[in-house]
Amino acid sequence: MLYQIFDNEGGFEAMGAVDTEFAEAKGRSMPSKEQFVRVLLVDDDEDMYILTRQLLRQAPGTSYEIDWVPTAQEALDELGQQYDIVLLDYVLHEATGLEVLREIVRKRPHLPVIILTAHGNREIDVEALNAGAADYIAKSELNPNLLDRSIRYALERSLKLRELEQLADRLQVANARLSHKNEELEQFIYMASHDFREPLRQIMSFSEFLRRDIGHTLSGRAEQSLNFMVGAAKRMDDLVEALAKLLRASRKEITRVRVSLDQCVDRALEELTERVRTSNATIIRDPMPHARCEPTSMAHLFQNLIDNALKYCDKPHPEIHLTAEKGGQKWILGVKDNGCGIAQEHYNKIFSPFRRLHRRDQCEGTGIGLAICKKVVEAHGGEIWVESEVGKGSHFKFTLGATGFTTNTTDDLEETP
């Protein structure tokens, strides 16, 4: 049975399906003392029907109701009935049991079928199982316990397969829903990067025109208000751009390649050359390992952490140490500074988007850098944390999960996933 799935606003999202046959079968599950199992026997020998009926009557704990048809065509005609399982003779007059089995699997894929044969034969056994049979039993070996156990196990396997199919259906619906949400997110990122920022740029442009053309005629208070307007528009533009960066980091797919992390650090420092120079900072670098990672993301990660260390340093000569140490089976990488430090109660807050520990007039920024760092590290299967002491500095550390590393200074040390 098909049903529609709608989003929170009532819009159509996807189609779902409920297997009504599965729902009924789940209610039966494995036979209990109070329930019965409907069996269809397909065999051209009536004596086999009598024997099977007697065997099932002796089965402990389960009540069986058995119907018998002698031909393949009658068996296929009976598929419209709600049978729980089929016992199918391998040899029929007008068709082989395998031909009938394949037709049953095509019409009723969830109906378990047990093949019965006069003599055990491994080749037939394998062929029957490959064709979709739940089990294969030699008639000479039949007894109440064997037949009962084979039926119960076949029913349970059939039930588990249906549950897996139901889970697969739900997963497909969830993936369709996720794909739809990703499309919406992509549209929002575009709007944040373009449509939202365009009015802000116009405000900033016209404000600059006003300040240039009539700024000299304004009173002190009016000029201050104009400056506030320009500053507010600039901050809003920065926040929108920061939001777009965070959203991109959240949905970025990681393509891992083997790369020297020293090269990633080089790229990060190249972007920060002027900032490092004007800050009068000293950069100390440990030799970095090689890693299987996404190089651009790693460069941005180091850049954000180094920029953060420069930004929050209250010393006249910032000292930044890029660390790499082997911790057990993993490398622990980090950026250590001699800045103002972070109180322990703020350790978790600093990785949240737009969370700032300082006022804007004390320190520039949007509060998005560490949140992006966290997204990058988690996308690589790792974790990031901070160790800090107020007044002495902070040490931001991270791992890259099961990503493989090799050292570039000693013998290769490969970390296995």
C-alpha cells in the first residue's frame, strides 16, 4: 500500500510504502502455541499428503493447517490464498519443482518455499537455494521435529528479510527527504552569498557616497550616526558571509588524498603572512606527518586556528607553536599560543557558531572560525578540543579519526583504520 509523505508545511516530499502482507506475517512471526500455520503442499502423490499431515500433527507447540494440490497449475492458482509456507515436490508430472518455485518467487516473493525430494542431492540442493527456496529436505529424512523446525526457521528468515526490506524502504524515503533538504540548503547558501548580501552592499555603497559628498557638512552626532550605519551594514555582511561559510563546511564532501600536512600549514601561513608580520608573532613548527585528508580543508583548519591565536593574544610578541605528537595509535595535532587563555567553563561554548567571549570593540570577528574548525575535523572522523589556562594561553588540539598518517622524519608509521 502506497502513502504520501509531507513536510512540516504540508508540501509533498516523497512516496512511502507499507507491505500489508508483511504486516500480517509479522503478527504471526514464529509460530506460538496459540496460533496455526497455513501450509500448501504441492505433490502429485496423495500418500505424501497423508504422511505430511500426520507429521505436522505431531509437531510440538504449533498447530498446522495443510491443504494439498497435486499439480503445478493448481499450486499457482492457489497463490491468491493466504498461505504462510509452501512445501513443494521437486518432481511433478507437468513441470519441475524448480520451474514452479521460480514462478512462486516471481508472484509471491515473500512466501517461503521448502523443496521436498525423494533422494538427497547436493547439486539439486544448491540449485534450489539459488532459485529462492528457503530449505531443501529429502523425504526419506522427514520426521515431525525436522519438518517443524524447517518451517519455523523458514518463516523466521522470511520475516527478517521483510523487515530488512522495510528498513531499506524507510532509508530510501529518508534519503529522498535528506536530498530535498540539501537542495533547500544549497538554495539558502546561494541566497546568503548573493541575494542577502546585495542590499547590504548597496547600503554600504550609498553610505560611503553620503559620507564622501556631505560628510563635511554633518554635525558630530549626524556623522557618528552615519558611521554607525556603515559599521552595522559591514558587520551584517560579515555575518551573512560567515553563515554561508559555515553551511558550506557542514555539507562539504571530503575527498581524501595523501598529502604532507606541512604543505597545508605552508598554505595557511601564506594567507596570514601580513597578519603574522604586523602582529610581530613568532611561529614555531613541529614536523608534521603525512595524512589522508582533504588538503584545502586542512589548510583552512590551520589558518583559522592560527588566526584565532593571533586575534586573541594580549602579548606584544605572540608566540604560536604548531604541534604534532604521537598519542597512542593516533597523531594529535595542535596550535598552541601564549594569549589570554580561556576559562574552563567556556571550553564547549567556543566551538558553537557565533559564540564570542569578547565584545566587538575588544576583538574583531564573527565567532564562526572555531565552529568551522569543528566541522572540518568531524568531517574527517576526528575530534577537536582545547586545553587552556587564563593568562597563559591556549592549546587547541585535534585528531583526524581513522585517517592514516605517516611521519616524514623517521621510518614510516602507518595508522590502520
